[in-house]
Amino acid sequence: MSTALAIDLEKMARAANVGIVVLCGLMALAGHYVSFYFHFLTVTLIFVVLLNYYWRHVQTRHALLANFGWIAQFRYIVESVGPELRQYLFASDTEERPFSRVERAEVYRKAKGIDASEAFGSLLDFSRSDIKVRHSFYPADQADMKPFEVVVGAARGLASAYTIRRPVMISAMSYGSLGEHAVRALARGAKRAGIVMNTGEGGFPKYHLMEGGDFIFQLGTAKFGVRDEEGRLDETKLAELAALEPIKMIEIKFSQGAKPGKGGLLPKEKITPKIAELRTVPMGQDVVSPAHHLECKDAASTVAFIGRIQRVSGLPTGIKFCLGRTDELRALLREMKQQDTVPDFITVDGAEGGTGAAPKSFMDYVGLPLFEALPLVDDMLREEGLRERLVIFAAGKLISPGKQMQALSLGADVVYTARGFMLALGCIQALECNRNTCPVGIATHHPHLQKGLDIEEKAGRVVNYVEALCQGHRELLSATGRTATRDLNRQNVYLPVLSGTAALAALPNGEEAVA
Amino acid sequence: MRRPVLTYTAQAVAGLIMLYAALLKFQGAPMSVEAFSALGMEPTGRYLIGCLELLAGLMLLSPFAALGAMLTAGVMCGAVIAHATRLGISMASGDGSVPQSTLGPGIFALAALGLVIVCALYVLISRRKELPFIGDTL
Ligand SMILES: Cc1cc2nc3c(=O)[nH]c(=O)nc-3n(C[C@H](O)[C@H](O)[C@H](O)COP(=O)(O)O)c2cc1C
């Protein structure tokens, strides 16, 4: 019988609601005639009965509780612990998002310096086509490998041109979205590993500078740290900041993959004296991060603004965006040629990027994913003859050497990762970056939560992670038969023909005589 | 958001009385021993209730005041049941040899009981949102 097992929820609820009253009465009798200890239960049940009365007959906000009473609570309780249960017990090793357990475990092991080899076979689903690295019949010898080297600002002949010596960098994460301990651990690790770290749009990088190292200062749309009262650029402040020795480059942020085209609001409650000082904003009023730089309204004003930053800072200056419309990018590139003002680097952020906080619809539905955008930007730069005048950075879930290798083959010169380094710091993907409750003390300002994040210990993890990534790069590079990262191109990746990537596979730059 | 002084006052009053009540239980004050003997719970029940009172008192004076108030209300509910069904009002005098003394310590203890109940309920109501699990629905 198909109905035999069906549960009549209403009947059950009625029985449950009457049941607790009856049970309470029984306990009262038992307390009186058998042992006074029964009254412990009587009292508990009195509470439940009262609460249940309130749920059913007084409150009106929760329909389920009003209709069914206390047994409906089970649903709320189970639902509230659902994410944890799924993460701990039921999610398979490869299905969690944004990063599956397999992906996270790889970073954890690298960060802890544990051997990351696996046995028996891949856990990935090979019938679902992913991009793969293409190896060569003739792997290169480790001895022939050339050291990694990318010079930013070389095309403009800058004295301040900066040489990047490792293929990985720490992508923008502001002080504000990260706490002080996390920032310092990252900065200390970056310095030791010899990699560049982006400060994020959190204003004056006080905690970064405590550790020394090489930084890219990010100029967000609110220009925190270098703004005047109206939120426009304060040239003197920028010049002062750029003169600091550890600041090596400037990145003007136009948009970010997790929330392209979206500004933000820093509510006044969150503006502590510390944040107000570093971001140079007043206390006691909300501060708006506009969706665009106030100075930039079209291609002409945008390129002029880039030129202005280059002039004022005297440093290699680039732009960061998540690709939206290609026609706009084309117009922007042409305007660059027109004004003879070319940024020294372009950071392409994929729509899959992370964030401290963003509206869900922007995270999920706006912007082009990295592996779509990167070849488009690369090609367009070639078509406009600008590719040799700048370098490309790429970000978007590039947390393992394999993914990074793919990005490097699809057009990137150097890769960025933000969340890879968060995982290295011990992020457990609790998805609470926006609530100040980060259980591992990374994305929080609570002193007691940050206490668990030991700066020295985690700086070591950052170094281990970088070393393991670079080791992976060398091994993969050798497998592709190349001896230098800059020799990688689209020959080195297999692009499955999916609806979205079909066009990519046919891109002309993929063909090249095998060296 | 400033929490009204009244809530903190109520927490302090209820919390201190609960701690004092716990102290009496642990010391084995004659009044307590007698009461728990009459309930047939001497001495296990006396210590058990003492522990609960200690816990409730500490919680009322801590960030877990909402839970503390709930626990207090529970223990006090038990006390009311005890007085209503077994002990009667006179037992509260704590002096078995003078059974009908309705004034003095008895009245004092009863007043304290009433005060704790009022304070605990006030705290419970004003902090109901902080209760785990059910807080959101209240
Ligand atoms: C906690 C957090 C804070 C971030 N803050 C910034 C920021 O201030 N400015 C910015 O341009 N991008 C910011 N991002 C985006 C990252 O820099 C990066 O572009 C994106 O997360 C993609 O890299 P990933 O997938 O390796 O994390 C942030 C990301 C995270 C997770």
C-alpha cells in the first residue's frame, strides 16, 4: 500500500501537543505520590507546555510552529545544523563548494609540508570534461629549467620596474575582511617565501608594513587610505604611500569577480577608531564604496586616471577587473593606445572569485569565469598590439599547481590566489567571513578568535604552501616539455568542447609549431 | 543598543540570592536539611539543587544570563511545588521546634523566593531572544 507509511503530520502534532500536557500531569502525580524527584520532569514539562502554548496561540511569525507546535522545532533544529552535518558527514570528497574536500586537503597538506601524493587513482569524474594540462612526449630535464622571472613596468622603462621571481602571489584581501593576525601571518610568510602580497582595499597597510616584504597597494573604488573627504583621490597621500620602500606596485581595482559592478557599504557600527584611521574615513557615519571610481566615467577618463596614478606614484601600476563586456574592453584598449597610456599589468579576476561579503546574485550570476575571460583578454591584447607592453595576472580558484598551470597556459604571466592562502592559514570553509565569527580567527576581529591564529606558526604554513606550489610548477612544467613558464601557451592545455568553451578551442592562438 | 539598567539589576539581585541559596544548601543549614528531609531527598537532592542554584547564579552574572534565568525559574518552580504540596508555608521558618512561627525567617525566605521569581522572569523575558535554538522564535 502506498499510503501505509505516510505520516499524518497533523495527527501526530495533535498527539504530541496533548501528549506533553498529559505527561506533565503524570509527572506531577508521580512527584507527589512516588518521589519528589519526578518534579524535575514536571518543571521541565511545564516550560515546554508554556512555550508550546506561546508558539501555537500567541506568536504569528512562524506558521509551522503555529500549526504544529513543538514538533515543528525539530525541523528548525535539523535545518540549522544542516550545513555542518552535510560538511562533516554527508558531502562526498569531491562535491563540496567552493572548494571540495579533495582540493582543500591538497592545500592543507602542502601548507603543513606533508607529502601530497595519492594512491590508486583520481577521485575526479573524468566523464565530466574539465580542462587538463597536456603533457609532452619529451619532458624537459629539471636541470634545464630556467628561473621564473617576470618584470613589471619594463615596457615603460621604469626605474622602479619590479621583478617577480615566483609564479604565485597573494591576491587582494583587505585588512577589515581579514583580522590583524591573518594579515601579519600572510605578510610574514610572503616575505620569507619571497613572494608579493596585495594589500587589498583596506586602506593604509599598517599591519602589512609591520612585517616588511614587497606589496602591491590596492586602490579600491573608495580609495581607502588615499582619499579626500569626498572620496576622490588625494594625490599627496598617494605619493607619500608610494614612496614607502615596501610598496612596489599599485593596483587600481575596477571590479572583482565575486561582485562585479557592485560597490559596498561600510556601516558606521563597523568603523572602529583603528579602521577609521587606516582607511582615512570619519567615525560615526556610513562610508560608501562606490561601484566605480568617481573619476572614471568612460574609456577616456578611465585611461586618463590610470595615467594619473602612474605619474603620481611613479610605480608600476595596473588594473584589476572581472571581464564583462568585450566591446567595452576593446574600446578601453584602443583608448590606451590613443593616449599612449598603458597599465603595467592587468589582473583578470574570474567570476568564481571569493570575497569577504557580497550579494548572492552577484556571486552566482555576474561576470565571466576565469578560464573564459583569460584567453579573451590575452587575444584582444595581442590583436591590439598591447600584449608585449604589459603582463597579465590571473585569479579565480587557482589554489593548486595544476589549476595554476592551466591559467599560465591560457595567457596569465603570474597567478594570484586569495583563498588558497586562507586555506593555508587554516581556513575550514565555514563560510562566515561576513559575520566576524570566523572560527579559525582569519576573517574576524574578535581577539579571542584571533588568539588561535599564531602568526609565526601560520607564516610557516604560508612558506610551505608556496614552496610546494613552486615544486608542483616545476614538475608540471617539465612534463609539458617546457623549460620556462613564459613558454607555456594554449598548446599545453586541453579545452573540452563544452557549449561555453567551444569558441575557445577554436581560437587561433592555440596552434603553434611544436618546439 | 543600551540594555536597560533594570535588566542588569534584576540579574544581580536574582544571581546573588541564588548564590546565597546555594551556599545554604552546601553548608547544610538546618532549614534546608529539614526541608529536604521532608521531601525525602536528603542529602542527594539538597546537593543537586545546590549545584543547580550555583550554576544558575553564576550564569545570571555572566553573558549566559538568559539561560541562567531559565534555570532559576525552573528551580524556583520546583520550590513553589514543594511548598505548595509538602512543606506548607510554615516550614520556611526553618525552625521545626516552633512550628507555627509564621513571622521572622519564614517570611523573609518567602519574600526572597518571590523576589527571585519576579527577577528571573523579568530577565528571561527581556533576554528571551538570546536563548539558544528557541530564541529566534520568541
Ligand atoms: C576574504 C576576502 C577578501 C577579499 N578582499 C578583496 C579586496 O579587498 N579587493 C579585491 O580586489 N579583491 C578582494 N578579494 C578577492 C580576491 O582578491 C580574489 O580576486 C578572488 O578571491 C579570487 O581568488 P581566489 O579564488 O584564489 O580566492 C577578496 C577575497 C576574499 C576571499
